[in-house]
Amino acid sequence: MTYSQVRLAKSVFVLSLVALAFLPPVSAGAQDQVYFPGPGDDWALRTAQEAGFDAGRLSRAIEFAIANESTAPRDLARSLEISWAREPHDELVGPTKPRGDMTGMIVRNGYIVAEWGDTRRVDMTFSVTKSFLSTTVGLAYDRGLIRSVTDTVLPYVPTEHFASEHNRRITWDHLLRQTSDWEGTLWDKPDWADRPPRDVPLGEHIARERNSPGSVYKYNDVRVNVLAFAALQVWRTPLPQVLREHVMDPIGASNTWRWHGYDNSWVLLDGQMIQSVSGGGHWGGGMFISARDQARFGYLTLQRGMWGDRRILSDEWFDMALSPTPAEPTYGFMNFFLNTDGARWSNAPETAFAHLGSGTNMVYVDPEHDLVVVARWIQGSAINEFLGLVLDAIVDLEAGPSPE
């Protein structure tokens, strides 16, 4: 496989890089500017060498990723049945679809450097959906619809979901950081049914004393869906519409992505039925999206909410989203996984972060190297080594501008 050809990836894994002859001329003045791709396929390409990589090393990194494809069933409905077989209430209530081939992209300085698999194919992205969800909350915060993330959620939503003595103390920050320990049932899924501990009898787990909000981190999709429901109450319009209008269209994403909820997650708002979307694919649903659109979103977060001369999310929001959660320092706002003290990926800079979901779906964001890496359907145990190989392939740290 060479780096002097462009190959379209369909049903097989094919590495895509572009030869110099296909590149538009770049002036010295343009090098001082941050590049943002145009809409759709209006996305400039660079060779490995132009982007500051050693072509051979980068090729080996991608070959490593392809060789470490997830071994879980490609039929994602079946994969979910296996993953959550021990959970009470594990029945699917949202759509699924079989996944495609192992797929990925490498973007540096905003330019596409490499693609493998079918990067335009729309697949489930599982908990990367949470990053899109928290973005809709950030949009609400920036517009004053949520005055402060330290506000309790109760004044913003129907009382019955936050009426208990415990729940009325929960803030937006607690929900965003997955430290709320919200109690209750939403869309027929009780909070205790999601990932119950293996070493505690279920009855004891259900009857346990609740942790004070903010004190304990617990990854829990019922509580994630509570955040989606609360955000819907604030916006009073479907969250996919909010995301499309304020984020996906402005960053030039395709019109192929879809954000699903559950069969039973419909609510009546202002005289119309609206589906409350899910924050992942745990029981089906969530964001179905292409690797190219994932990469655009990752680049938006690399640029801390800027796209060209347009600010989509505030710098203040990113300061909060990327701040470590006291109860779990490698987690910010959902689903910003942090590399605090190098604890998550020893081969990556401490400033790197990623939007992660089951599969594994990864959108890795590295401000230090002006780098976005999308890897879909890679084994989780291979991620750190893969990132190390990609970063080791960088040989010219002056290849392009870094975000300010």
C-alpha cells in the first residue's frame, strides 16, 4: 500500500492518501491561517509528508488499527444482547443496524491525511452520542436558557422527575459529569438496572443509600437519558433539530446522520409529540453517523468551538467541559474523556482528549499535535498502542498552524 494514490474504500479496508499533484498551491500567508474544510466533500487533502508524518510509520499505524478490529459480532443487535445479557431490563427499545468495516481517518491541521474503510458509511456511534448531547446543553448555556451549570435541574423540568429529596439537589453539572446518582425510572428503564455491580446482590444494590450528588462517578445511561430529557424541556424543540441548525450544518456535515430515541420516549410539548433522544446505543438508538462527520465534530472541539470566523460554542464552555471531574479526573463533561496525568493513554499528551463509545468508536483530539483521529470498531485494548504509533509517525511538528 503506497501513499501516492487515492483509493475509494467501499467494502474492504483501503488506505487513502493523496499525491502532491492533486493539491492546490499553498501560499506562505495561508500557512499562518487555520484551515477549515468547506461543506460536504469540499475538504482538502495532504500527503503524509506534507502533514509532517513519516509515510512508512503512518502506514504501519493504520495497518495495526486494521489488524486490531473488534471481534464482537457485526450484528450490533446481537452484540448488545451479549454485552448486557446479565442486566435486568436489557431489551432493546431503539433501532440498531449491522456495522461496516473497520474504518478511520487522520486529520492534521484540518486537512485529511489518511482514510481507511468507508468513511462515508453511516453507523451507530454508541456513547460518542453523549458528546453531541452535552453540546446541545452547551448551546443552551451559551444562549442563557440555562443560567449556570451549578443550577439545580428541578426549576427547568417537570417536577416528578426531580421531586425526591435526593434528586432535587442534582445540578446540570452533576448530570454532565455522571455524578448525579439520579434515582428513578425513565422510558421503562430503572436507574439501578444499568451496569449493576457484580459483587453486590441486586436487592442490596436497589435498596442502597444514595451517594451525595457530585461525590461518586458512575457511568449510567438512564441518567444520561435524563439529561437528554431535561435538555429537551429547556429547548422545547427536538434536540436533533437543535444540533443540525446550530452545529452540524455550520460545520458542513452531511445530511446522512440521524439521532434516534426509543419507541416509548415520546413526550407532549406545546401541543406536539416530540421524541426525547437517547445519549447512546445501550438499548438501541443514539447517533448514527459517518466517520467523516465524526471527524468534523472532533475538529470543532479541537478548535474549542470555532469554525472559520464563526463561534459555535463558547470558550467558557470548553473550559468547563475539559476540566477534570473531582470524582473521576479522566472525565470532563460527557463524553469528553481526558488524559489527566497521562492516566488514560500513556502514549498520548496529557492535553489530549477523546469522544469515546462502545465498539470501540473513538474520536481522538490532540491540541498539541493539531490532530484528530477517528477509529471505528477498534479493540479498546489496542487504542493506546495505536495512538503511540500515530504520534511516533509525526516527524515535523512545524508542519502547520496550531489552534490558538
